[in-house]
Amino acid sequence: MKEFTTDGAKLEKKLEEVLNYPRVQEELLNSEGHKDNSNVEHELMNFAKNETKKTDMYKVELKQGRFDIYNETAHSRVFFE
């Protein structure tokens, strides 16, 4: 998983699925300064639950241990690392 696009209604479920991928866990752990992934996971899930609009489209990319979430509808970007 390097990237995916989904709407806000499905973002939380898709993130939960992706965070369980061994390669994603490994990439997050190998990022500089990460001792565990729980903080990043918590921040991602909190964002998906509370700060997304169900009808907006989101493009999610994982690059070098950093999640880049781009709201294609509102043209805004959020990073989690």
C-alpha cells in the first residue's frame, strides 16, 4: 500500500485495514524517531472520525513513514508522522 483514494464515509474503515498491513507497520517503525506506532494510529483514526466530511474525497499516501492525506474536494492536506 503506497496510496489509495476513498470518500470520507469509508476513510476510517480503510485506514483501520491499512494500518494492519505488516509492510505499513514496518515502514512506520523504521521512520526516524518512531518507537511505536500507537500515537500515529491514534491521530489518524481521530482525524478520520472527527475531522472528515463524509462526501469529500481523500487521497491517502504513505511515504517514508509519513501519512499524507489530501482532501481532493477542499484542496487541503494533512500529515501524520
